[in-house]
Amino acid sequence: MHKTVTKILIAICLLIGGASAQKIAYIDADAITTNFQKFQDAQKEAQRFEEELTREFRKAQNELEGMKDSFERQVLLMSEQRKKEEQQSIQKKEVELQQFLEEVSGQGGKLQRKTQELLQPIIGQVNEVIAEVAKDKGYDFVLNTAALAFADENHNLTQFVLKALEEATKEELERQTGGTPRTGR
């Protein structure tokens, strides 16, 4: 019994001692997304894509409204057969418009896929740089400011992460343009 209590006390001491040795830092994700140009460019591209899809939707919506207006103006002059054909055409266009809307904005829709396609590699790069900076600075955990009520500014890695991202972007540009990449971060 005495050995069991001793083992439990040793385990608790190790856990408490290990926990106090952990270094925790934080980053401001909003500052990174606001100040990292690649992220801004990707967001602009996603916004352009959204605007393009919105134009397509509005064009189809206007066509539908035109069909309805034309039908209402000419309904008295149409034969029953022609009325039925026009109504079916309008219904078909409404269904197409609804399908387009679901394909674009639904869960896993075109807009969501495009945004993810543009942002996922950048988010991956940011996460890699955060891990690299944390490791270089000796931190075990990095939190987002959204989860913090208070934090000492001395543990803020945001500027280090932004600087490392900027350097990585310059190196990438130099490689793409045939320049000699800089070394050392």
C-alpha cells in the first residue's frame, strides 16, 4: 500500500513539475490574415469568384423575370397549348436557377470549394511557420488570441510569424524568378 501511495505522489509531482515547465505563446490570427499579402490576395480572388457567380445568378434571374413578364403580357393572346409550354419553360428555368444556387452556395458548393482551394495551402504555410517560430523560440504551445482573456505581450509571436512568412514569400518569389534564394530565417 505504501509503495502505491509513493508511486502516485511521484507521478503527481512529475505531472505538476512537467506542466509548470511548459512554455505557452500566442498569435493574433486576425493580424496575420490582415497583414499577410498572400492571404489577402487569396481572399480577393475568392471574392472575385463570388462576384462572378453572383453575376451569373443575376443574369439567370433577370432572364426568368423577363420570361414571366413576357408571359403575363401575352397570356391573353396565347393558345392553351402555348400557355402550357411557356409555363413549363418558366418552371424549368426556376428549377435551373434553384439548382444553380444550391451548386454554388450549398454545403460543399462551388464557392466553398474555391475558397478552400485558395486558402488551404496558405493556412498550411501559416501553421508550419507558427510551429517553426514556436520551436525556434522554445514554446510548447501557441494559442490564438480569440481564446485569451489576457496575455503578456512578451509571449506574442505574431510579428515573428509575419516576418517569417514575409521571408518565405520573398524566397519563393526569388526561386520562381530564377534568383538565388536567401538562406536563414
